[in-house]
Amino acid sequence: MITENMNDYIKQLESVCRVNDNIAPRLFEEYGVNKGLRDENGKGVLTGLTNISKIISSKIENNRKVSCDGELWYRGYRVEELIGSLDEDEFGFEKFAYLLLMGDLPDEEEERDFKEIIGACRTLPTNFTRDVIMKAPSEDVMNSMTRSILTLASYDRQAKNPSISNSLRQCIQLISEFPLLAVYGYNAYNHYEKNESMYIHHPDKSLSTAENILMMMRPDQKYTLTEAKVLDTALILHMEHGGGNNSTFTTRVVTSSGSDTYSTMAAAMCSLKGPKHGGANIKVMEMMENIRNHVRDYSDKDEIEAYLGKIVDKEAFDNKGLIYGMGHAVYSISDPRERVFKSYVKQLAEEKGRNDDLELYENIEELAPKVIAEKRKIYKGVSPNVDFYSGFVYDMLGIPVELYTAMFAIARVVGWSAHRIEEMICADKIIRPAYMSIMEEKSL
């Protein structure tokens, strides 16, 4: 237990760190160093090559770079076309996981075999749920999952085998196991920390990933086709994003060191859980709840615009001046994931009787870019990103807030796996960026 004196001492140390670790912003410009590996326009510094996916946010017209509607491609296919190719009652997460891992869409036999492997691997070692997941329940499900991932290495006799085939086997197993680690981790917390009923439903090998998540999460194990399709779409849209995001870069960095699959995925999880990355949809939900408490009429655009202005002016919500869910590091005119997702959001809102909430979201989507443009100096357009609606969808599905970022991880482990395998096959050097020292030399 840290005493009050200890707390005072740590605060003193913090003040020293703030002085000695402070680097003047002008030095970054003076030495040509891009903060956050992004240039002054927000574009990521090129650090590698990939054949897995790509993002397009601008095009060249008349020898000029102009912004365009965002595009997301998986292995040569636009994500909208992939999702649009599915039948109304067809689930695509497993099919497109094969695409990202293997590089080609599976034929019927390959798809059937891959789904059978995913189903067969959707299990945990004997007593793992009791001995690992339930022993230290945590409100932070991402931490619980990360601990479980590292512990799974102890059950794998080939944990350190560096071969491609072994890493691919481990990746497929983790893709299958992530839903269990997430749902069981939450259920343990819900029972031991929130004093709710405990129920552990075993996965059904014949069901899709989305169906299994809903079935395992709910006491009655029931769900509708619409609910499962919306969740399946969310998983597809979150499974990969161009390779340049923080957690995928972490995957590449750790893989390049020669580390094992479990350590690599655990590192990626630690990156994803940050509120600037995978935890962003939770901030959107917190902001929306705040707006509901201060806006009386969800159809009154003037009232909504006025309150958004207060948020941007740092006079409301968390006083950070941000409208969460608006803007993206890459996209400017539109986020393709949000465009695809929105039609499914409308369908689910109709089924759940949440049209009033949807109206509020749509009005904020319309008004926020205008408010931000009027009050902030921006170098590119502002549009809603996928996080703007994903929390709303999870809420309508009855998924607890503690699982929001975990849902992201369940999807993104596919992209991490694809990048790990590509890094192992194509790269032979450890990723080791350089930092320029501005340290002042001293004498004793």
C-alpha cells in the first residue's frame, strides 16, 4: 500500500521529470523530426511495404493532390464490394479472415475447411477458464485477455517454434480463441466484481464468430439474424486497416525482433487498448451520454450545434475540445467503414426502436464538421469515423462497455496475424528506428 508520504514523494519526482524530460516543440521542426511518425500534414512516414491492405484518402487530378472519399482495400478488393457480395443470411468474417491471411478468396472447399478449423480451435485448454480467467477478474477486459494470451503460451509445446507454419497455426488458434477470452473475461468480472449471475456458455462449432459472441454473451443464448449480421459486419470492417495503425505497427516491430506469436499479440493488445486507438468508441459513448443530458430536443439542430460549440470551446464534456468520433488521421472526406456501417446501423435502430437516438447521431454527424471548421484551424476535412457509430451499435446489441475495445481486438487479431506472417516471410532485419539525442553533456 502506498502511503500518503509516498504519494507526495512521487509527485515531487513527477515535477522533476516534467522539467528534465521536456523537449521544446520547436526542436522537432528544427531537426526535421516528425512527431508520431507523421508529417506536418498528418501523413504517416513510410516505414515498410505490405500486400495485405491499403487505404486511399486522396487522388491525383491535373497533377494536384485532392481529397476523395476514403477507400479501404483487403488483398485487392474494396471492402464495400466484399461485404456487398454476401447473401442476406451469410456471414463473412471467417471467409475474409482467410482472404487476409492467405491472400486469395477461398473457393467453397477451402472456405468450408477453414471454417471447420476455426470451429475446432474455438476451445480453451482444460480448466483454463477456471484457473486463469476467473482467478483474477478485472474490469479491464483487455488486460484480462492479454494475461490469458501470454498464459496460453504455457500450454503450447511449440510456443517458441519460429517456423511460418507454426506461427500460422498459432494465429488461427488465437483468432478462434479471442471471443472466448473476451466474453469469459467479462463474465468473470460481472460475477465476482458486480455480483451478477455467472453463466459460461460453450461455443457452437457450427456457428459463425458473430453468432457465437452473441450466444455466449447472453443468458438465454438467443439473438436475431439482424443482430448477428450487424456484428459480423462490424468485425469485418475492423479486422484490418492499412498496416500503418499503432497496434499493427507494434505487431511488426515485435515480430521483427524474433519474438513468439503470443508475446507479439499481447504487445498489440497493449497498444490497441489505448484511448487514442481502440478505446476511442468508449469516449464517443461517454460524450453522447453527456450530450443527451444537456440537449432536450434531439431534432433541434440549433440546440445541438450550440452544445457542440461548447464542447469544442472546452466548456463542456471533458473540456478537451474534441468531438469524439469526428475526424481521422488518414481520411478527410469520408471513412469508408462508417459509410458501410451506417446502413446496418439504421436497420438495427429500427429493429430496436432506437430511432430517436439515431436522429441525434445523424444530426451530430451533420453539424460537427461545421462547428469544428468554424472554431479550429484544420488542414483537411472532418468526417465521422467508424468509432462514431460502433459504440452505438454495441449498445443496441446489449454488449457492455467493458467489451467495446475487446470487440475491436476480436476482429483486429486477423490483421495482426496477416502482418506477422508477412513480416516473417519478407523481412530479415529488426525494426530499429533512430532517435536524435539533444542531451547536454555534463562533467562531475
